[in-house]
Amino acid sequence: MTLSRCFSIGLLLLTSALVVSNAKVEAAKPNVVLIIADDLGYRELGSFGQKLIRTPHLDKLAQQGIRLTQHYSGNAVCAPSRCVLMTGKHPGHAVVRSNKSTPPEGQYPIPDSDVTIGELMQQQGYVTGAFGKWGMGGPDSTGRPLNQGFNRFFGYNCQGHAHSYYPSYLWSDEQQFQLNNNPPVPGHAGLEKGADSSDPKSYNQFKGQDYAPDRINEQALEFIKKNKDQPFFLYYPTVIPHVALHVPDEELKPYLKLNWNDPPFTRSKGYGYTPHFTPRAAYAAMISRMDRYIGNILTLLDDLDLADNTIVVFSSDNGTTHLKEEVDYDFFSSVGELRGLKGSLYEGGVRVPTIVRWPGHISQGTTSDTISGFEDWSPTLLSLIGASDAIPENLDGISIAPALLGKTQQPRPYLYREFTGYGGQQTIRVGDWKAVRQNLRKGKIVTELYNIAEDISEKNNVADQHPKIVARLAKLMEKEHIPSDIFPLKALD
């Protein structure tokens, strides 16, 4: 054999080895499952202190990973919170800053110019899928899922449509997928005229046949099965436990046996979602149903030998709903010692239960009090999959990968939130200090100040005692707020 031929064979073998090696590196990229609950309060999981609602799968997930005890949703309600998650920009820079419907279906859209977490993952070779509630732009808008970095979408495009768990259709990619609900159950309706509110049969009109979350979970599982041999990013924004109180009877039965004092929600005041004969049991059952769906995903990862190579993140888009007749947040101690609920930038409206698992990388049964937020997930996940160089420079988030991996985490300089809804609000947190402004729509600026380490319930406004700190935080809030013609804050714009 000639020296030239030996060299050629050697070069061929080396090239082949490099191809195989690169393929292994590509295959070694961890999958990512990002699960976002809808209106789940800080204390509504067993691992975060819940005593009445059963969440065994999520509690086990917490035992297998890390709990983030100071993690903040993107905002106090659905659409602006999800915009922060998708774009990595805090509410002072994000396009969507409040809920805003765009009839006939959908919410104010993310523009083409925004680069979403889905697009970033696609750029790293991931196949991407979103399953659940979107709310980032209607079916014909720039914000529709398949235009914003997702190869597959199944679920509700519109938040208003998602108020019913028994609708007539869901979206499968960009086509309507018909459900077997004839007629569909509305999200907002009252008892029939003359109905006996003390008779459980009067509430049967709010029970459908085809429970949409079942179909969504099925499609999420199919996505995992189909893409098990390549890196995938599964975004699972479940609609549960957002009201209306719709849940199959079989999920309700274990809670009915507890004989809670559970008076019916009759919608007697003429507003709210649909009535339910046992609202406390229904709410608990919905969260347990969500837990079971997540258990299905975790079990499938185990069955396919994917669990060790999959990063699983669980969080919530904001705190528990403020509709007390429908969701008795006092009975469940839904936000515990925190002040505020959904719609509020006090802690109870935006501090959310968060869990991350990555076997072999994140230590089991640990906690972190690192201050973090939805804008951090894009840089964090890119860091964890080995793509730190791909983190866009214009993001407001930071990577919290060091905190997750048990390494030294540099504290963030601040965490900023603003919300044009519910009177107009603005907050900023720097270390233990948090400045809060309410009722900005009235045109007057009053700044409250709380030390979160000493006063987690935000009961003691110490602004008068620390004028220099108030002035410093006020200057930061002014810097982080870019005026918006679409979502203006009257006192600031």
C-alpha cells in the first residue's frame, strides 16, 4: 500500500470519527421542557407549603431538583407575563404590557422584530413545540406561534377562548381542530332562569364531553415521542388552574370525600365565570389534574430514557386569581404570607412557585433564594445547553445557570416590573429593597418602600425613613421605563 493511499485512508477515518463525534455532541444536547401554570399561587404546591391540594408529581419533581423561592413571573396577568418569558425583555421594554384583545380572536401580537425563546432554540438545532395557551397574537397576526419560533402548536390561541375547558375547537398548527362538545360550554354564563342553586343537577349544563386539557396533554406526549431522537424544546403553558371551574367528575371525587364546607358559586352577582356546585373541591381537583398531566410527561421521559438528558422547568404566569367567590384563596392559603393576588405587583401577584430538574447537574432537594424572573429563562437555558455565545445582547434577563448548578451566582442589579392594568403599577427590586407605585392612572406618583427580607408581607411602608433609597430606586424606575403608545402609564408618559 502506498504512503499516499495510507494517508488518504487515515484522513477518511479521521473525518468519519469527527462526524461521529459531532453527531454525539449534537445528540448530547439536553432537551428542554418548560411548563407554565396559569394563575397558580405561590403556596399552591405541596413543595411550597400547600396542605389541602394534592400535587404528588410536582412535589417529587421538587425533591429531584431545585426550588427557586424568589422567582418572579413576567407580570401580574397572562399576556404581558408571557411576553417577558418569550422575549427576555422586562415589562418596561417589552411590547406587550397588559392584556389587550384583538377581535375576533387573539391578543396584541409580538412583532416580527422580537426574537423569542422558541426562535433561539431553533437556531441551536432544536425542534420546538408549544402546547396549551398562547395569547401572544391571533391566528392571522405576526405573533402566531408558528411565526414565533415553534414548529408545532396545539391548544388555545386566544386567552378569552381559553376561559372554557369545553370549547368547540382548538388550534392544531394553523388549522382548527374540532372537539366533541356539542354544544360547547361557555366560560362565562349563569344558571338557567328558575334553576335551583341548591340542586347539583342545575350545574350539569357546565359539564362537557371533550375536555380540552386532555387533548393538549396527548399532543404534548406525541411531540416527545416523535422527537425523542433529536433535541427538542417543549413549551407547555397549561390553562389550569385559570377559571372557569371546569373539571371532569372523576377528578372531583377524591375532594368531595373530604366534606369541606364548600358552598356553591352561583354567579349571583352577575359577573365572573360559570357556576360550580362545589368550587373549593373543583379548584383543588383542577390543580391535581394539572399535576397528573405533568406526571404523564415526566413518566414518558423516564420510559424513553430521556429524563437524565432533559431540563425540566416548572413555574406560573402570575399569582392566584382575586375572584374569591370562585377561588377561595384564604381557605387554601394560596399565596401564604404574601400580599396581593393576580393583577397586583405586590409579592403575591408575581412571586411564583418554580422548580428546575436536570439529573446529574442540579443537586436534588435543594433551594435557591436567588432573585430571578421570567426574562432570565432565555439566557439561562442557552447557557445550560452550551450556547452562551448565542445569548442576544439586548435581553434584560441574566443567566441564573450558576445558581441552578450550585455555583456562585452574581446578584442581579435590579428586577423591574410595570403594569398598565389594575390602576397602573410600577415596581423595582434591588437586593432586599422593593419600591412599589400604585394607581398611576390617576396621574399621581407615590412611592412605597419595603424591605422584603424583613417584611415579606409588605405591611410596613418605610419610604419616609429611607428617602435616599427611594430616590435611588425612583431614578432606576425612570431609566427602565420606555414609554409605550399602545400601553401608556398616565403618570409617567
